Amino acid sequence: MGNWKKIRSLRPDSDASRVRQAAQLQCLSRRMDGALHLASWLTAIGVQIRRLTISPTHGVIRVAFTPLLWRLFAGDCAWRERKRVGETLVYTWFAVRDGTRIEWEEIECLG
């Protein structure tokens, strides 16, 4: 009988638990709305979306590189990672819009 009380106490029956769940769902819904709006805009201007990831804290849209990205995000994009792959350097760039990070990779030949 003691184990049943412990299991029952873990159930999300409390008001605080319901409030916390509602806040998490609301946050996730805002992230999804922002990412959907941004993905729709990127698609409408001809940017190819490779992957879209949503978490309760942020969204990430991975897009194919196009020179248009430099014009769209001039002045407020930065590189997040630089790695050497064989005879190339791969730069991962990002910009943030509507709470969602847009990422793309640019490849530079070394040889």
C-alpha cells in the first residue's frame, strides 16, 4: 500500500503541475508558430529548407546556401562553426528571426 501512495504522488494532479504543463505547451506553440511563419517566408522567397527542429527553448531551420542569404541577413548573421573537411573549409552561419535560428553552410575550397 505504501508504494501506491508514492506512485500516486508522482501523477500530475496538482494545480501547479497543470499550470507548468500549460506554460510549456504555450511556449512550444509559440516556437512552432514562429518557425512556421519563418519557414513559409523563406520558402516563398525561394530558399530551400533542409531541416526544421523545434524544442521548448528554440527552433532551428537549416537551409541550403544561396547568395540571397547574405542580402537578407547582412549585418546580423555570424558564423557558429568552422571545420576543415579534406581540402575544404565548411562555415556554419546563422541568423535569428522571430526567436528561430536560421542556419546554413558555406564551403570554401583551400586548394
